[in-house]
Amino acid sequence: MIHPIILCGGAGTRLWPASRKAYPKQFAPLLGRDSLYQATLKRFAGPDFAAPLIMTAEEFRFMATDQAADIGLGDARVVIEPSPRDTAPAVLSAALLLAADDPDALMFVASSDHVIEDVPAFLKAIAQGRPSAETGAMVTFGITPDRPETGYGYLELANTPDGALVEVRSFQEKPDAATARTFLEAGTYLWNAGMFLFRASDVITAFETHAPDLLPPCRAAIAGGKADLGFFRLEAEAYGGCQAISFDFAVMEKAASVSAVPLDCGWSDLGAWDALWQVSARDADGVATHGPVTALECRDSYLHSDDDAMQLVGLGLDGMVAVAMRDAVLVAPKDRAQDVKAVVATLRAAGVAQADDYPRFHRPWGWYETLCMDGRFQVKRIMVKPGGVLSLQSHHHRSEHWIVVAGTAEVTIDDEVKLVTENEGVYIPLGAVHRMANPGKLPMYLIEVQTGAYLGEDDIVRYEDIYDRS
């Protein structure tokens, strides 16, 4: 079977404010009920594919496993990258892990945040590239361009693609508008989709030839790695010694022979808001909407609201993007969508929390969000998933009231353990050692009211934690 290798560590800052460092775009349901990550996993759920191997970051490990389990893929194998080192070390580490069991294991490398509308065409293209990969070829997949796109890299082909595998002559970086038009008119260029198919042993050999310096730290990171709560954690110091470099730069651009499968499947990497507009359903005036939105006399625009309580109204917009969330709003010309990354950098430099923090904070046990906050009090809504357990903890500066509004909480306060059901509440005195858990089979929701001189998240003394957090 083919082993899907899902790269799941990016931040997606060009889709701010819906995508942020704390909750990047691959985990967000931008085009329906499933997240982009879940849609990616579902593409590889057929009999030709083994359980996916997920390469992700420390802070996303529980989101990756929870979202996979939510769609019935509880057997996904999650590998934690201790630090971001770009895609080459991630691909090499995955290949080394697979090769330990089967050097000839076929691996298909894909990003977790791409859109593919025609899944049968996508699977057909993989089947088309498989025989070459099984005989030692390095196979990539290029998207047939339909416009002079400046946001993608390109594959230059040896000849015009006719639906069969074709030799790749060179990899081209993102072009300017004039060059992109030249590529489109030539008919011998494909968009570089960043998807690859090869045997584990063949890509390891390619690294030995073209990027040998990556092999010792990756091998050491695996040798020193350890199983941890169902994950495999690469050893941090060794992995941190890897050069941060993309797989394209490290290997594919230097490989002597690379073949491409032309792919026409409604693909997008959703790199910016204009790309989301491209793949969304649009009305007769070219307006695409998401969430509670009203568009009046608008044209060629994208309006997006992520909160049921946030009604977004666009009046007379032309070629615009408007994105409304509970804590941040973006309004920009659609043709400036690629510049949103610079906006995030500006906010981050100014110390604006919304640059990276998401209004809903995801934790291994569930999530919380702040409903109201002032100098000496804060009100939160908390969801604890079935079986979720918060750490045993105490606070130096605040006391808390918990009111259960759905489900049942098992509450520990010092030496007392009791069940608290809907419409019941408990008081947690300052300094008390306490914990909450959800012993039921449905999510448990509660309202927490904190009062005290300091309400920061760092006012936590942890005594026990089933998720091994310090």
C-alpha cells in the first residue's frame, strides 16, 4: 500500500485572522464541516493506502489526533517535530521511519491544507504515477494552470504534457506577472503542487546524494526519539541541528531525473483569501460568502464571518475581502491578499495578541474562550471532551466559580471529589488544589468566573497532568 505522509506544521498567516499561529488554517473548517486537514485525510482512506503518518508540531499534536479520530482515523501515526525545520527534514524523517520496516515502502507526500475538488481525478493521477515510483523514479504532481498565477512555483517540462508522465526540466520560483503569462502561453509549465510519490529507499538515496548533511541529525533524532502518549517525539537537540530547508531546494531541484504527472483536479493550496474566493461558490456577481453574511450591491468579493453572533454586511464592495471574527476584522482589496502576511508581521511586532492567539484556545482536554474580562474578573466558556481531564492545579492570585451548563463534571477540590451536573456550581477558593474531568460520553460545558488580582494563564501550579505538560 501507499503510505500517506501528511505535512501538518504550517501557520498559514496569509489567511489571518481565520488562520493564526495558535490555530492554523489546516485545522479550520474553511469550506464546510470538515477542516482542510480532515479533508486531506479522507482522500487517503481507501484500500490502496496505509494509515497516514502525520508530521506535525508539538502544539498541534492533540488537534491532529483528535480531528483524525473524529473522522474515524484513530490509527493515524503522529510524529512530533520539536522545532520547525521546513519540509526537507520532515520528509527525510518520515522516509527513515518507514524504511526501518520496509525500505521499498511507497510514500506519498502531501500538505495538510490543500483543496482538491475532484478526488477521483486525484486518485487516478496517483495510480498513474505509481508504476514509475515502484521502479525507482522520483515522481511529482503538477497542476495544469488556468491563469497566470504569481502565487505558485512552476515545473518546467521537457515537452508539452499530453496526460502522461513527462520529464521535469527545472523548478521555477514564484514568477512576476509578465513571466507567469509567458509560462501559461508556453504550454510546457505546471504549477508545483508540492506533492510527491517515491519509495522510502529512493528518497533516502537522493538525500545521501544531494543533502547528506541532513542525514546524521535526522537519524539521531529518530534514534533518540521516544513514544509519548501515543505520539512519536523526535529528539529535540538532534532535530534542531537540521538545516531549515524545503524538500524542493534540498533534493528535487537537484535530482537528475524527475517525472511529473499532470493533474487537473480543482486544486488550490489556499495560500491567501483570493484563493479561497477562487474555490468557493459565487453568485452571479462573483460574490462568495461564508457564515452570517449579507452582501448588497457587491461584486467580485469574498465576505467571511466565523461567528454566528457576528453579522457581516458588505455594501457596494468591488474586488474586496472582508473577514470578521469575534476579536479581529480584516478588510483589504482582493488583489492585495498576498500582503496579509506582512500585516501579521506588523501586528506581531506591535505586540498585538490577535497576531498569533486565536479567540478559542485549544487544549488536549478540549477548549476554552474568554467571554468577558476586566481588571479583576474574567468569564470563560469551557468545553471538556469525553474522557478529558484538566491538570491537578492551584492558583496563587485567583479564586474560581464553576457552573456546569451541559453534561457532568467530576470535580476535585483538595481532598473532596464529587459530581457536578447541569445547573449546579462549585466554588474553588484561592490556593485550593483542584481539578475537573468529564466522565461522561458527551462534551461537558461550563462557565468559569475568575476573580482576583492577577488572571494570567501562567498563574498555574501543576501537580499532575495526564498530558505530560509542565
